[in-house]
Amino acid sequence: MPRARAASGGTATVYSSPVTDPCPCGHDAWAVPADQREALALAGHQNAIGHLLAVVARDNARWLGVLRCTRCGRLWAEDSMSSGHADMFFIYPITATDPDAWLAAARSLNLPSR
Ligand SMILES: [Zn+2]
């Protein structure tokens, strides 16, 4: 006579940890740009996620800044470049923990146009 398997007590695991959810800001998916083409893509990304970013520190004299994602708390650098006829801003992810110290040591990337 077949026996029914004992119920396991309803311990089904649900994988929905917010810790492992990638943040919509894409901090893990982006990197420091190597040329102006990549910076252009990051400028577009900045438009897309701008509502998530808050300014932490900014050096207006050097057009550099540090932004923080209000969702995951990680930091993005804000840099600028001359592209064609206009100066434009772009962002890239940084792993700094002290925004002011990062900004003090930061330099513009001066990306090649390629
Ligand atoms: Zn984020």
C-alpha cells in the first residue's frame, strides 16, 4: 500500500531578498568610461536615473561632483567633457566612501574622443 509523503511543513524558500536585487541605478552594470563614446552613453544613463541621484558634494570651479543614489546609497562621480560644440556632464560609478575626500583628490577624466 503506497504511503503519502509527509508534508514538509511549508518551508518553501522565496528568493526575494532586497539585498541581492540590483538597484535600478545600475551601479554594478556601469564602469568608468574609457572614451567619449562611453561617456556619452553614461550621460544618457544620467538622464534616465537622475531622479534617483542626490548631490553630495560638488566643485563648481572644476565641474566635478559626487552624487549618491537615494535607493542603494552608492556613489557616482559627475564629470564633464567638451563634446563637439558643447560641454556636457556624465556620471560613472565610484566605490569611494568619503565623498569630500574623493572630490578633493579627483581629476577630470579628460577622455579621448576616438
Ligand atoms: Zn542605486
